[in-house]
Amino acid sequence: MKIDDEIGRFSSAHRAMLSTINPDGTPHLVPIVFARVGDELVSAIDWKPKSTRKLQRLENIRADPAVSLIVDNYDDDWTKLWWVRADGSARVIDADTDEGEAAIDALVAKYQQYSAERPAGPVIIVGTLTWRSWRAS
């Protein structure tokens, strides 16, 4: 798969799985919505129900910025299987910064659900991306 194709497949997906590293070294995996802004991937904490406002993914990123995000396509026709993974370095910023506003603008543009109520943040920005991919055909 050419790099432009894998980035395009990833960017057009509506959901990714974000993996961070817990303090004990185990993985922490959560589904997220995201957008691409230039060479970075962005996500924000929004109004959807959470069990707590002190989210483990944010604490993990603050302690260790290494993350992975994966998007995949499953089909019963296994010739249509594929996945794309982006590994990078994440940081957490406030939504009310210029960079945070740009990230939220990109999320609002991608997800109609955010047009009525914008995410309040904080914002996760993942940069220094390395792309990996596989597909069955």
C-alpha cells in the first residue's frame, strides 16, 4: 500500500482505537473519534458520558507520550481485510489555545454531531507519526 493510500484510508475512518501505556506498563485501549490536521492526528474529550473526568488516557499520555492508533476494515470476504496503524508521540493541551481551537475545528468539520455542541477538551495531539499497514489484496 502506498503511503498516501494508507494515510487516506486512516484519515477517512470515523473511529480509531487509541493505545496508551498504563503506569504498570500494560496497554490501555479506547475507541476515539479523530481528525487529521496537517501531519498530526487530533482528538478531544467531549460531552459523551464518561465514568470520570480524570481519564486514564490523558494521565498515561502525560506520563509517557508513546501512543498507537489503529483503524481497520473487517469483512467476511477476507480479501477485503486491511488495517493501518499510526505510531507517534502524543501531548495533551487545553482546548482554548490556538492549536486546541484548530483541532476542535477539524473535529467539527469531520463529525456532524459536534456542530451543535463542540468538544470542550482537553485536546490530544499526536505527532511524529510513523505509518504501518497491511491489506489482504
